[in-house]
Amino acid sequence: MTFLKRIWDFINRWSGLTGPVFIFLGCTLLMVLSDYNRTLEEHEQELDWVKFPQFFEDRFYDVRTVKQLKPNWQDPNITIVEIDDKTLSKIGTWPIPRKNHARLIRRLQHFGAKVVALDVLYPENSQDLAQDQDFATSISEYKASGGEVVLSYTLTELDPEHASTDALEATPDFVYMQSGNAQLNTPTKPFWINRHTFPIDSLVKTEALMGHIGNLEDFDGVFRHYRIIANYIDQSKATVYVSSLGLAASEAFSKQRSKIFTSKSGQATLNFQGKEIRIDKKGEIKVRYSAGRDNYPRISYYDLMTAKDNDPEMLKHLKGRLIMVGSSAEGAHDLRSTPLDPKMPGMYVHTNVAHMLLHGFIYQSAEENFRVSILLMVTGFLLIVIVQRWGNALMDIFALISACAAALALDWYIFLPDGYELRLFYCLICFFGTYSLSTFLNFYRSAKEKKQIKGTFARYVSPAIVNEMLDHPDKLKVGGEKRDITCLFSDVRDFTSISEKLSATELSGMLNQYMGTMTDIVFDTKGTLDKYIGDAIVAFWGAPLDLPDHPTCAVEGAVKMMEALPAVNADFKARGLPEFKVGIGLNSGECAVGNMGSNKIFSYTALGDNMNLGARLEGLCKYYGAHILISENTFVRLPEGKFSCRPLDKVKVKGKTHPVKIFEVIHRAHPLAADREAFDLYNSAYASFSQRDFAKAKTFLEGILLAHPEDKPTGRLLKLCEKWQQEAVPEDFDVTTMTEK
């Protein structure tokens, strides 16, 4: 850190460099956030403001990719058979009758094709079932001769309750792929094989290979990414993996199976022919478009059907090859916008994937791309800022042009051919942006630092604390102040026994969901999260910001927690997990609040006798059978009629000499919430009990228990009435002394 500080001091001594330095950092940040946007799940919010420069970066890379194509080169392994406009015109019907497909397979077998991948769906039986059977027979004959056929289907993302509508009921085992030495994380939305697009039974029985099709374009409408594998939830609800059409065809052609591996950090990798391809959280890779339509031999479907048996061109372009069959006709509506062509037939996306797999044209890792991009940016940046110190305008322009030209030349001749995806647009922006005004960039620096602090600390403490830190940096020190607050302690009942029945993954998942819901409620009611203690939550209201009605806000937060708990438990129950039972204790009073700890590590917390009482009340919830207990310190400060509360007892907690009166807050899920008569009857019974009229109180309580036999506070008070009817009544008959915490 000392070394970095010296560098920073050196830069600051060079007047006028503050702006360029932050331009460099801004461009670096754009690189990082552009990559971050791509890794997000579909339900997560992308950073929209990053999409604008990302659009230009992607398009700039597309242009460089297209310029790298070799127009006279043709792939030696792959041939395209197109269902073109000529084919549709000659055959005269759409979809093409299955007898034609059967003839196609036999023609390909005759000419010695090695693998046939059909980017065509066969989800329904034709009117002439004999044609379907003939098509299936042609596939079986082709496989018997040593060839392989790959059929297509699509996947569907559905909610579990709607899965039965479109999901395939039974999936053949041969559709699954190998999973290597680990499993990927299950995606947020599971995939099912769409039964409306899966091949008909007669084709499935041939045990032809299968590959899924259907990909999502990037935010600008261009297909750059390809779902090469997919997590698939089978009938047993286990996660397996299925291959795309491009991957399945490549495996069949190379006679090598791919495997999926997952590193300790969770990075998924597809290993194929010794090459490792990184897969994002959606099961996608970026397609390296290194061959256009003219780089593949192309044969019309109709021409192949009618070709002579000894046609030399057919033999040349079909024997021993991978044949990709799909539609290129305008009327088939299977056109995609790709970096190579705004109207490229969809099968060419699968073809390019097979091309890159078979030829090993794999992208360099994201880390390597980022490292080289940063190196280029740093080199050009330093060249420009050093030359700028000479004060010569012509030299400044020369340095800028040299930096841009060198970056473009290195990318063109070295990095692009070797599979690097450099962020040249950001590099060029950095070079040109070095000339920006320092005044504006100084303002940008200040705003950026605040945003970084807020983004970091908001994950751990209340947003109110973050804003307080930003507005008053002097408070970032050890120390405290006396504040009137309301504290809250909540705890999950019998958590130890629950944890013994669950795996670590299940337990952490339940806690994260529960804690997340409850913490959101704390923040929504203007509270401050103090800490998590295992399964317990500690929070308070009234600090760091003054909150005159903090008892009301705190009790409102507790009520909302209990009312949110049934929905959380319903989700747990649906997943076969145990339910959480929670007790909450609240107390109001003066506490020491501030940053407690050492000068290097501290946390914003509250300490004091009133915090201890709040913790004791939470522990008493189980004893009294209550969900929310508040002290009289809190009760007397609540607006009249705002909450329904009933007195339970006067308690002398362990370590205290004076009793405190406690109340239970009635929330909507409480049994007495809907029975106002029973609630009022209980309050009358407690008043009679306090006045030593035990017979009258007993009558009231017995009436309540007839309607609510599960109400533990009523049962407890009834036993006390019966006890004091038979025994001498002491002065402190209405006080309970606790001997444990």
C-alpha cells in the first residue's frame, strides 16, 4: 500500500494528470461492468447505462471479426444442405413431406456422409404414417452403416406449476450428456424439454442423437451467444445436462464426448478434444464466427435429392463430412441477425459452433482478454500522458494516433487470429478521453468514491448508516453516544434441532431467505440492522438518525415480520423443508450507540441495560407462548389504538431487582386477532386477576379457553387463579421471577 501511495502522490504532483487517470479508471470500470452484465441471470437487473458503450464495443468487435474472414477458404469438414427457395418451389409443399427426408438420408448415405445434423423439427405425425416409418427406417439404415443422425428439439423455461402443460413426460436416456466430475449450479428457472417440438416416437425409437436448438439474442438483437448445454430437470427432479445441436453434431463427427467440469469457484467448463471452453451461468458460450456462408460448401436440398449416383461434386463435398441440414428460404422465417450477416439462416449459428469446436477455434479466457486489454490501455495511456508533458501540440496528436494505430495493428495481426476478444473500443475511448477537462473528471472522482462506499457498505449495514457516513466521515471512528432507541431481538425456535435434520446447503438457503425477508422489513420501517447472531436478528430504531416515533416503527416492524413469516414457511413447506417458529422481544430506552471495536475493525451497534432487557424478552416468548413481547417502556409510548396489545405478566428477569410489566402484541396471524370478544375478555380477566378477584377472572378465562384452547397465556393465567384460590396470596402474587436467561 505504501508503494501505491507513492505512485499516487507522484501522479498528483504532475498537474493536469488527475483527469486522465480517472478516465483510465472509468474505461476499466466499463470493461468490468460490461462483462458483469453478461453474467447476470435472466431475472436479474442489468446495468442499463453500461449498454450504450457496450453496444459500440460489441459492434466494433463484430466489424473486426468480419474483416478477418478468408473469402476463398472452405471448411474441409462441414457441408451445408439448404432447404432453399428453389427446393420449396420444386417440391411445392411446406412442411416438406417425410418421404423426401427419407430420400435425403439415403442419398447422404450413398455419398458417404459421416454425420447428418437436422435443424428441422418433427413434432407431429404426418397424415401418411408410412412416410414417417420410412423416414425412421432410413435413419436406422444410416446408423447401421456407421453414420450418425442428430435430431432437433427445443427447451422451455416454465414455472413448476405449469410444467405439465408443455414438458415432455418421458425423456430417453440417450439424450443426456456426460457431466464430468461435478455438477453445475441449477439455473434459477429450470428447463424442460418441450413436448410440442420433440421428435415423434418413430424417430425417437431409432435412438438418433439429439440436440436442442433455440438461443437468445443479445440486448442489441444480435446472436453472439449460444446455449451449448442446458440444465434439464428430469422426471426424478434431478439435474442432468443436454447438448445443443452444434455440440451433439461435433461429438458425433469427432467420435469424442465432451464433459462438464466445475471448479471450486463455481466456474463451469466444457472440455472437448482437449480444449476447455468456459460456460456462463446460462450455459452459454460466445460464438467465434470464423466462417461465413461462403466458407462452407453449400448444396441445395433439391439438387441433392435429384443428383446422379456418380455425381463427382456430391462425392467431393459429402463424403466423410458433417452435413448440416436446415432452411435458408426467406419464407421459412428462420433468419437471424449475426455479426456476419443481418439475415443469416439459423442453422449457420449451429454450423459455426460445430466449426469452432472441431477446429479448436476457442476464445481465450475472460481473464486473459481483460489482462491484455488493460495492458494495451495502460501502454497507450502512459505514452499519451508522458508526451503531453512536453507541451507540444503536434507531438500530442502524434502520440494519440500512434497509440490507436499500435493497438489496432496488434489486435489485427496477433490477437484476433489467436482468439482474443480485446476491448479495443474502451481502449480508444481512454486514449481520446485523456484530453478531457480535469475539472469535470475531478467532479466525477468525488461522485464515484461516494457511490463505491455506498455500494460496499450498504450490503452490511442500514442505508441510513451509509448516508450518515458519507455526510459525516468524522463519525468513522470508535466511540458512542447516548441515544433513546427501541431495540428488537428475534430468534428461531428449536433451531438446533432443525439444523440437525438439514444439509449445510439447505440450512444456509433457508436462513438466507428468512434473514433477507426480515432484514428488508427492518429497513422498510426505518430500522438499523445491528447484527446477525446465528439464527437471531438484532436491530434497533432511533439511531443513527433521530426517529421520534421509534417505538411505533419498531413494533410495526415486528408485526410485519410475523405477518411475513407464513409466506416464507409456505415456501419452505413446498420444498419439503421444516417451518420456522419465531419469537420477538422489544424494549425502549436509553443505550450507548456508535462504532464499537478497535480503531481498525469496528461495527455500528448499541449496548446497555435496555438492550439486555430486549434480549430477555425475546427469550421469554417461548415461556409465555407468545410471538411478540414488548416491555411497558415500549407499550406506554405507542399511539393509543395503533396496536392490539394484552398484558401478560410482571417479570423480574435474571439479574434484575425490579419487575417490568410485559405485553403481547396481537398481529393478524394471531388466534385472537379475529376474535375481538375473546381479546376484550382476556383484558377483563387480567384486570380482575390484578385486583385479586380470582373467581371472576377464572370465569372469563374458562370462556376464552372454550374457543381458544391453544392460547397458552390464557391457560397460564387460569392456573395462577386456581393456585391463589387455594393458597395464601403474597404481596408480589402477580410477579414472575425468572432464574434463567
